[in-house]
Amino acid sequence: MSNDSVRGYVVMTLKNLGYKEDEIDKILDELYLQFDTITEYEAEQYYYSGAWKK
């Protein structure tokens, strides 16, 4: 899966949840940063760990 397809999924999800364009832009800016600084493996492990639920 490419980063751009992930961005597309995120944008569609946020729009379906009623986020405004400026909010989506802010989230995408952070997502770009995460793609640049966190490996795919690290992100996967973070998700599986459930640490984001705390």
C-alpha cells in the first residue's frame, strides 16, 4: 500500500466523520511528518500494541 492510498483512506474517513477541510489539512500535515519519521514496522507495532487507546 502506498502512502498516497493511505492518505486517501484517511481523507475519505475524515470527510465521512464530518471533519472540515482545514482540519483535514492539519491532520494530513501531521501524517506527512509521521511517514517521514516513523517506519512502517514501527507504526504497525504501535497499532497492534494498543498503546494508542490509552
